[in-house]
Amino acid sequence: MPIEDRDWPPTDDEINAERNPTRKAVLVAMRSLLTGEPAPKPINRGKRSVVALANQAGVGRTRLVRGALSDLGDWMDRAVAKQDAVVTPQEHEWNKKLNAMHERALDAERRYKDAREKRNELEQVVQALAEQLQASIRNRARLQGKLERLEMRSMRVPSAKARRS
């Protein structure tokens, strides 16, 4: 089958039959990204694109898009499209459920972010109230001390009537 019509990951036989070391590296990288065996580079984990393929194989993206390796870039695009295509009604339902769960996860992340922001605002309010409470406690203690001094002074000073008599 001509390479232009292929839409599956390269097999061991196809990889071993390739004589050009650069093309062979691209085929190995393509299989890695499409099947996960051997594990792709950590930076590419989960990505299946021509850019990820170029990164995985250690070649320039331009060579896979417009250059001598563009047939392999096209092969990668077809294989990714085939893997992403919904084939059965069950897969269609799974995709619907996956999309719904994805939306729920995004919504949960938004609500979590909002809750964190609200918590931070409340912490600032509590901090301000605590500072006001401390100021009130200091003022009360100061006023209590003044009141006690005035009471002591009033006990020591005889009243005006007592002095006149």
C-alpha cells in the first residue's frame, strides 16, 4: 500500500525496512506517539501532532510539513484523525460522557478558584476585624486605667463640703 494511503501506526516491518536513518527515527517516533510504546518523551505525553512528532524524532517541524519528510507528516495526521474518529455508537456515547465529565471538571475548577478567592477575601476581613478588636481592647484597657486613677484621686481628695466644715 502506498504511504499516502496509510492511516495506522508504522509496524516493526515498515520501520526495519526503512534505510534512511532520519525517516526511520520519524517512524519510530510516530509509533511511540500513536501507541505509547515505547513511551514518548515527557514533553510529548498525550500530544499527537506533527509538532510533537518533530520533537520526538528530533527533526525540524518544517521538514515534516513542507520538506522531504512531508509524506510522514501527512501519515501522522491521517493516523491521528483515524484514531480520533468515532466508529461505533458505544464510542459515540463514551465520547459524550467524556465531554460531559470534562465540562464538569472545568466547572469544578472554576468553582474551586472562586471559592479560593472568596476565602482570601474573608481572611482579609477577619484580619481587619482582629486588628480592630485588638485596638478596642487596648483602648478599653487605657480607659479602664484612667477610670481607676480618677477613682483613686477622688478618694484621696476630700470633697468641697468636707473642707468647708
